[in-house]
Amino acid sequence: MSYDNLDRLIAFAGLHQGAACVTRIAHRGSAEAEMMEPCIYSLFQVDAESTAAVFGAPGAVAPGARQVIAQLTGLPERNLELTRYVVTLIRLERALAREPGRLARLGEGIEAARAKLEHFPLLHPAILGHFADLYSETISTLTPRVMVQGSELHLGNPDNQSRVRALLLAGIRAAMLWRQVGGSRWHLLLRNRQILDDARAYLDRHED
């Protein structure tokens, strides 16, 4: 199957959306459900019919696309903390790809989570806690480690800890998708203008 710039933009926006949710939880104590749901939803999509379908409904990663634009233009502002998360998650995904045993364990964990969906909604603590445990078991011992910054009050909350770990796992899923559809570090270095145009086109298509 061939992929185009839009596929790469959607995956890259999904990665930024997950990272943006992490920053909001860490600093504010919460993130909007509309932003979180496409990220967690993506963890269950193994054989989606398209890149966009990985995240659910059309326009699901619009918040992530807006974040991509902000990071590239500085408007309204760049978030260097978010950039650090994105870069680290991309590096973690490459480390994970070299460990078939961890990948197999992730697959098993996702199937176990799928069974929970029969009883709980997508953002229920039981689902998020399951993915948080899976992240701790399979990802947290890889390098580089993700060092989440924020308020001790918010990061000390066990529910927020689960949300953050589940979203980091979703970020790695998006990084994997981005690589699968042809994304690379060269795109980030040499095609910023193309990425910016694609993000704006995506928003034009999915926002009123």
C-alpha cells in the first residue's frame, strides 16, 4: 500500500495530540476527553482500513494538527516541553521496534484490554490503568526514558499517572504509525513547509 503526505500528517498530528494531552494533565490536572479519546482509541486499531481510521472519526486529530502548526510557526507559541516528548517518543518507538519480545507482549496486552471494552467505556480508569501497567511493563525500562514535567500535585495523583502512561503508550503507537507510512527524521529536517501546508489543509477540511 502506498501512503502520501496526508497519511504522514495524520500520524504526526496524532503523536502531537498525545503529547499535548500529557502536558495538560501534568500542568493542569486534566485533558479534554475529545483530545484523549482518539489517542486511546488508536491503541486498539491493529488492522484499520486507513491511517485516518486509526484515530476514529474524521478530524479526530485536529487538536494535534493545530499543535503541529504552533510548533512549526511559533504561533501562538512553541512548546519546547512538548517537542521533547515527541522526539523522545519517536526514539522510544525505534528502540521498541528492535525488541520483538516486548512487541509481542504489547500485542497480548492490547488484546486483554479489548476484552475490557465490553464492560467499560474507552476512558474508564480500568482501561487507562491497564494501558498504564502495560507501558510500565514494556516501555518504561527502555531508553531514553520520558521524564514528565509538571505539578507535583497533579503528577502525584494515581489516576493522572495512569492517564499519562496510557497517553505515552498512545504516542508510541502514533510514532510507529508515522514510521509505517513513511515518516522519518529527514521529513522533520527538510520538509517543514510541506508538513505545515498539510496540517493547514487537514484543518481546512475538518473544521468549520
